[in-house]
Amino acid sequence: MARRLLIVSVSILAITIGYAVIAQAMPAKIAMQTLRTMFGFSATSTITVTNTPFYSSVLYPPSNLLVTYVNDSDLLVSWDLGNEAANTEIIANYNHYPTTRTDGYVLYDSTGTSVDDISVNLNEYWGNYYVSAWSQAADATWSAQYISAKYEVDMTALVAEMQQWLLFLVLVLLNALVFWKGEQRRFLWVLPAFANVIIGLLFMSGVTQYSATWVIGFAVVMLGLYCFTEFIMWGVGIITKRGNKRG
């Protein structure tokens, strides 16, 4: 009896030591499977891993909103559709960025990605042009956020033209003064003489020949030559009078 008990104890000890050695040499799962196989236990384990792709169902506003100049009566507004968007609404405003869908006029409300605003007239309008865009889902809900863009009207040409006409106004006043006081103070003719020629040539440059601006410039040049002639005649008269006095 004692001998059988000793054999069982030694066997249990050997199995424990063997398991410990195997557990150190290989992962626990493999070691358990090995022991089960060694002792005739059959166990089957099936693990199923399902890879579910992640996607967002959040409705986003449009992206890449851009305003492009086509001509003075046409601005092209383009964008990319927002995520989950079935429709895009574009609101335009001349004073500031639209912050709500009623803050301006509706430029576009459909499924496309671009629209031309042909209601603009950049020859008369001096400010900036602002647009904002919202997305609408298939269930008619609107995006909580929006995207904005603007077109800055180039004032360079307009400012240059205004400066040109301001010079013309000053020139008109100068000529009026000379023609009013010129008979008494004929030396004043020299003032508009060169000014008329220079400003007249400025009006004639860079425009189509025989256009209205070109004709005005040409007339101003001729007026300058007339003023210069009056000044020369006055100078010649002074010289002649001095010569006569000496004679």
C-alpha cells in the first residue's frame, strides 16, 4: 500500500514538473493543448474574428469652397460634396460671411458641385463677395457646420481710373482760372500748358484709338498747346516792347 502511494505521488510530482517545464518553453495555450493530446483529451476551440469596417455617418458641410473670377459679371463658385450630403445650399452676401441659411440670397440649392453667379456687376460694385455653404442629407436634415469663402474685388484699376479723373477735374479748374484771369495776367498761361499736354497724353495712353477717353485726352493736349502758344506770344510781346523802348 505504501509502495503504491509512493508511486502515485512520484507520478503526480513528475507531471507537475513536466507541465512547469513545458509552460516555460511554450505559451500556456499550446502547453495545455500538448498535455491534452498527451493524455488523450480531445478539445476543439474555434475563434471567429469579424472585421467590421469603420465609417462615419455624420453629415459634414462641403469642402474646398472656392470663388473664381470669370469676368466682371460672372463669379464661379465651386466645392466638394460633404460626407453623407445629398444636397448643397450656397448663400451669397455682399457685406459679410453668411452665418445662417437666411443671411443673404440663395445662390444654389441642388446636388451639383459648382454654380456661376451672373448677377454680379464688378464694374459698379466696390466691395467683397462672400459665400457660405451647407450640406443637406437625404432625410432633409442640415449640417450643423458650414464653410465660407470670399472673393476680394480688385480695386487697383478702379482707383487708378478715379485718380485719373481727379487730375482731370483739377486741370479743368486750372484752365478755368487761366481763361478767367489770363487776359490780365498772361504769364498764367504757362501753368496749364505743360499740365494739359502731360495729362492729355496720360488719357490717350493704354486706350483704344478714337475711343471717348482717347478723344478727351487729345482735346486736352490741343488745349495745352494753345495755352503754350498764348504764353509764347505773351513772351514775344514782352521782348518786342522792351526792344521798342530801347530803340
